[in-house]
Amino acid sequence: MGIQQELAAELKDGMKTRDKARTSVIRQIQTEVAVAKSAPGFKGEVDDALYKSTIVSYVKKMEKARVEFEGLGERGAEQAEKLAYEVEYLSRWTPSLPGEDETRKIVRSVIDELGVDDPKMMGRVMGHIMKSDVELDGGLVNRLVREELGV
């Protein structure tokens, strides 16, 4: 069963059980996919690859927004909880990324490989890491490269 069919079944079940949070996030993903499909230059099919890329993009945006809402304290707590649920719910369709320890090892190995010790070479290190075949959290990589180079 593809992601589209899974989400359709989940939406139907969510509507039956009156699960507003689940139906809301599924509808939002369907909207995001529709926007991606109608974007200028889209020449593909509505398949699992489109759904996965859309979900990954949406999860990144919601995770960033969740952190911002948490920063608002009590005023943003309700929205932060909603976004945390959405991220958690959609996580089964997102690739699991290496943790901080594994990412730090990759960062250190690339810095050693390139022989970089100048903080001005941060862009070169970032580019080399992000072009690799390993899927990494860009924000985490950025922070770790800064730490390692003393920026």
C-alpha cells in the first residue's frame, strides 16, 4: 500500500473516530502535495516519492516552527504541542537521520580529510558534507561544523 492510500485510509478512520488532530495533519499533507503537483515545471507522477519529499519538507518546517512556539513559553505551548504531534505522526514516512554523535564523526572526518583549520573554510566543509550520499540534518551539521572550526 502506497503512502497516498495509507493516508486516505487514515483520514477515513480519523473522520470516523473524530480525531481532529490526525485528520488535520493528513489534510494538510494532501494540500501540500496538491500545491507541489500544480507547481510550474512539475512533470512527475503523484507517487510515494512526491509524498515522501513533501512530508519531509513539511516536517522540517513544522519542527522549526515548533521550536519557535516553544520559545514563546505558555503563549505558544498549545501550538507547539500540535506541531509536535504532527511531526511525530508523520515521522513514519520520513527517513531516520543520524544522531548528533554520528554526525559529529562525519563532520570531524571531513574536516580532517580536507585539512581545514580555518573558520573561513566552513562553506567548503558544509558543501562537501551535504553533497555526500548520507542524509543529514542541515541545521545540526551547520552547528557542529561551527563548533569544530571554532566559529
